[in-house]
Amino acid sequence: MRSKRSILALTSLALAACTTAGTPRIIESGGDMAVRRDAMALRQSMRRLWTDHVVWTRGYIVAAVANDPSASAAATRLMKNQEDIGNAVARFYGTPAGAKLTELLKEHITIAVDLVAAAKGGNTAGVTAANTRWHANAGEIATFLSSANPNWPRETLRMMLVEHLRLTTEEAKARIEKRWDDDVRSFDQILDQALDMADALTDGIAKQFPNRV
């Protein structure tokens, strides 16, 4: 019994030593914990939205190239994704801003559909024209977002979007040309890059609204 009491006493001393002034401790208030939970939820939500973006873009490309009638349903779901992204932004910047982003992103998808159709039909001029419109649209999206948040530099956003376009074009070309390994590799790169974009958007929001996320 005395041995057990000694062990308990030593344990108590050890625990007390861990809480001395010389030992750092992390204390979070309920508000801090709530903000951290909100930040994690936003990151997960944004990643899900941009994962959906590239997954349904791929679904459309695969179906359209194969002349599968499911391409129409994939395109409809893809347009819904642009609304979802706009709604996520609207939580912080208001309904008009969310609607504007949705409009720009839907234009992004419409141009992508035109580009895939032109590439599939071997219409080089059509591909060039669609690509020009696509890059102009990317610039508009970057301008719009950077005007809303100083933590989103326009050129940084524009270059990320341009890379997204490049990778998506490579994916479509590989699919059309039946280069299956390249097709798979392209999608892996697209998904990684989309998650980087999602995180960049989340980080910008967190810096601008530190008390909310």
C-alpha cells in the first residue's frame, strides 16, 4: 500500500511539474476553437467544390468524346457546380458578388464545351478561337476576385487559372487521341492543381476575415 501511495505521489509531482511557469501551455477559448473549426470546414468545403469542378469536367469530356448521351447530364451537373462555388463566395462577399462569379464560371464551362467540340471535330480555327476566349475569361475571373480580396493578387490568380486551362486542354487532347496513359496523368495533375487553387482561395478568405474563419 505504501508503495502505491509513493507512486501516486510521484505521479502527482510529475503532473505538477508539467504545469509550472516554465512550461508552455496552449489554452484555447471557445471562440478560438469555433474559428478553427470554421476554417477547417471552409477548407474542406472549398476543396470539395473544386474537386467536383474537375471531376465533372472530366465526366463531360469522357462522355462528349465518346458521343455518349450522358454528356448532357454531366454538363448540367457541371453548371450546378459553378453555382455552388458562387454561393460559397457569396457567404463572405454578398449575393451580387456570388452571382457575378457564377456567371463568369459558367462562361468558363461554356467555352470549354465549345473547345472540346472543336478539338473533337478537328476544327483548328475553332480551337484557337475558343482558347482565346477562355484565356480572356480567366483574366476576368482573376480581376474580379482580386478586386474583392487584396490577398488574392490578380496575376497569381490569372496564372493559376491559365495552368488549369492548359492541363484541361491536355486532358481533352489525350482523350481524343486515345493516349490513355497521358489522359490519366493529366487528370491527376489537374486534381492536384485544383486543390492548390482551392487552398489559395481559402487562405485569402481566412486572412481577410480572421474572426470568421
